[in-house]
Amino acid sequence: MRTLYTWNTPNGQKPAILLEELGLTYDIKPVDIGNGDQNKADFLRLNPNAKIPALVEDETTLFESGAILLHLAEKNGQFLPHDGQARADALAWTFWQVGGLGPMIGQWGHFLMADEKLPYAIERYLAETIRLFEVLETRLTDAAYLAGDAYSIADMMSFPWAKGGLQYLEQAASDRLPELTQTRRWIAEIDARPAVITALSKLDDIAQLAAA
């Protein structure tokens, strides 16, 4: 049995995408972070850090999206190269997202929408977000995917943040955006994958049901 505890956010989307790509069966338990479900005792037993997602697979419990995707990819022997530079690149870009792209977009969005406007904080995180998109663009100019020629967990980690982050940048900082031609190509290609469409649709349905 496999249960994914998640919500329809970039971090919450990552494991759902991989589970669908792997063709694995799983149940979704919604954790409505807007209502504070992540702070409830039942969820804290799965993740003491009170963040989604978490995965329970048989007797194994994991939290942190990077750990979940690494576990599933290694266990199922897919979407993570076995050795060599391709594996090194997949791991490096996976953790590039964990330490960079997601947190920086998140902090920029937080300060941008805060009631108290702090121009220094907004500019700091906006500039770093744009820089990271330029890093992503450079990589995708040199390679079809983040780990090279093959789609991997590195792409699944960065895709939800890149897609959502680019949409926010176009709304709030379009005058600062570089072209990002290859990044847009990569986002569109992943967004059209059947497994990705299914995963995002399931999470969207859950969020809509919770809001009804």
C-alpha cells in the first residue's frame, strides 16, 4: 500500500508526478495547508517538520520531496541514471532545486504578497529568482533535460516551481524577464506528458473539493 499526503503546491506536485510516471497505484490524503492540516498531530507523526508532502509505502515513511523522489526512483529503477555523469547531474540538479529554485521563488512570493512591503527583501529574492532561471536556461540550452538526454527526477523536481514561478514573474516582473526560450520549451514539453497531466488533474480536483 502506498499513500501520498500532499496538497496542490509545487512541492506537493512532485511526488504525484513521479508516481504517475512510474505507473504505481497510490492513495492521496489531502493535507489542506491553508487550514493548518500540516500542524495536526496525525500529520506531525509522519513529518515532524510540518510540511507537505509525505509518503507512506508499506512500512516506510518519508518526508521531503527530494527524499521521496530519490527513494521511488531508486526502488523502481527508473528516472535516475545508474552511474556516470548522468547520475551525478541528476542528483546535482535535484538538490539545486531543493536549495535554490524553490526556496527563492517561495521567498520572493512571500515578501511580494506580504501586508508589510519590504523593498529590499522583494528585490533580493526577485533578483535571485531571475538569476536561477538564467542558470536553468543555460543548462537547457546545453541539454534537452537537466540530467542530459533523458527525462529524470531532476526535471520533475524543478518543473512545478519553474512553471508556477514563470507565471508569477510574467505577472509581477515581466520587464525583468529574459526570453528563457529553452526553459519555456522544456516546461511545455513536460506539461504535455500524460502522467503529468494526470497528476496535476488529480491534485486540482482534490483542492477544488476541499474548497467546495
